[in-house]
Amino acid sequence: MIYLDNSATTKPYPEVLDTYRTVSERYFANPSSLHSLGGVSEHLLSRSREQAAALLHADPDEVVFTSGGTEGNNLAIKGTAFAYRNRGKHLIATSIEHASAGNAFSQLEELGFEVTYLPVNHDGRVAFEDFKKAYREDTILVSIMHVNNEVGTIQPVAEIGRFLKDKPKTVFHVDNVQGFSKVPLQLRESGIDLCTISGHKFHGPKGTGLLYVRKGIQLSPLFAGGGQEHQLRSGTENLPGICGMVKALRMTLAHESEGIAHLRKLQNRLFDGLKQIDNAVVHTPQSPLSSPHIVNVSFLGIKSEVLVHALEEEKIYVSTKSACSSKESGASEILKAMGVSDKEAEQAIRISLAYETTESEIDVFLKKLAEKVSQLKVVMK
């Protein structure tokens, strides 16, 4: 099997699964319980928070554990809008946000908020000048994804953060679900107030995530309940998942530098190989504009679903667009926003890598891909 759909989800590390099981069996008590078993669980939760904070160069009070990217984005976006609505109702996002952010903004528009969606160029990148023109005195939130989940384009997050550093009435949120551990991002140095990450994107358990909330930032909670997670995220904590995610966090960041270099080498191998295949149109910009783990490419004349299933016959797994929207018919809205035609966008597949992906896997994939494209071109004429 060759698994190249790591942007959808990654395979959990065996050590993470061991941690999950151990915590589930030994530390099953509710961290909020007053008895000694609950106290042990609470201590483990606090230690996990401290470890996560240290790895992110943050304070423990700035770490809020969530169920993943969708909840983190919704808490950041809606929580900011509701908390600061008295300051203004203008919000800024991009036209290529993940559905968990884009749909949150749509809901806020229905409640009377005004959203400016920044356009992107043919590389899928926002122009900093467009952002500056869109910014207003009543802008209370700017939310920009660091790395696009379909094409891998890196947004000018640090530049936007520097601009906002002397704009204390505006909160800066970054969706870093795809960029984390692939494109380094310093939270404090980049002026980021809120940052979303998701555990299953870096070999942690599904249903886990983390929202960085800079000290001094207020959020309106989405859930009413017992006030866990600094009064921001009520509900009994998923202690096994949290411990597993922090384990994955630590293991992934321990190999970040060499992992990124390895991914870039594999990506360049993909770029070179795709050039040799007829009718291949690559949509992912090359380094340094893109994350090293994603390549998006169309094969003219071949529908993406057909090619995905053809590769699956060889036990090779890629995807079409974001896993959240892959079952929806129609062309990728991300590619269309980049100026790609509907027809070409309907023929795009996404190849996404992990640190564990090997050069030999890429070589086999390219060989089988060329064979399948050649076969399908004949069938679909």
C-alpha cells in the first residue's frame, strides 16, 4: 500500500496508540472529580498542557484542548466575533478558507457581521496590498489559513501579523491545521492571537486538537457547561486523546527539520516526474510559495474520481479535494478561486505526503500514475 492522502489524515504513531490505551486503562477517572483518582487524572491533564505549551513556546494558560480543527476554527472565529461585537462587525478572511472557517463566516454574515473575502492570485496566494486595502478601523477579526489544504500555498501570515501588531482592537487568527510541522510558524513573533491545530494531521488520535489563545484575548464559549478548559470549552476532557496528541506533537517536532527537508525532496521528485506525464497541469506553486507536503495536479481529459479509483486498484491512495468536501460533486472552489476553469478543476487530484513517505514509494506512484493516465486517456476518448 502507498498512502498519499496525509492531508486528509495521518496514520497514528504506534507510541501514540500505546499512550492512548494506557491512559484509558489506568487514568480513566474524570479530571474534575474530587477523589484521588480524579486528582491523578487532573495532574496528567496539567502536565500534558505544560508539555504542549513548552513545545509551542506558549504559556500553559494559552493552551485550550479541543476536538480538532473544525471546533478550533469555530471557537476562534465565532468566539471572537461575539466577544468583540461592540467594537465593530467587520471581519476579514480569504476566499479559499477551509469549510470549517468559511461556513463559520457565512453564519456570522447571517447574524449581521460584514465579511471581506480576500481574493487570491493564480498561485492561490493573498496579496498583502489587498489585505491592507480591506483593513478598516472597525475590523475586529482577521482570519487567514497558513497553508491551503488543497494546493499547499503558504499565505503571508507573518507579514499580516506584523501589520496588526499595533492594531490592538483587531484579533488575528491563523488556521494552522495543514501548516503545522510542515512550515515553521512562530506564534509570538508573528503577532498571532489565536492558532488552530489538529492532532490527526500529525499522527495523533482523531478527535483531538488545540487552540492557542494568547493571554488577554477574550472569546465567547460555544458550549454552555461546566467551564472546563479555562471556561472556554466545557465538557469532560478527552484525557487519553489529549495525552496521545501531545505525544504525537513531541515526536513530530523532534524530527521537524529533517522531516521538512525530506518532504521537500519528495515534492521536487513529484514535480519532476509529473512533467514527464502528458496533459499534467500542476496547480501547486513550487518552493518557497508552497508547503512541501502537498501537490495538486490536473490530468486533462480525465475526471479526478476516475483516476483516484484507478490508482486505488493498485493500492495507491490519493484524494480529489479536501476530505470534508470530497464527496460533494463539482469542481474545487479553491482552484476556481485561483482562476482554474471548472473543467480543469474537476480533473484535479491532491497528493499529500508525510515524513514516513519514501522515495521508492514516490517512484512507484509516478510509474503507476503514468500507466493509469495513459490507459484512461484511451478509454475516455
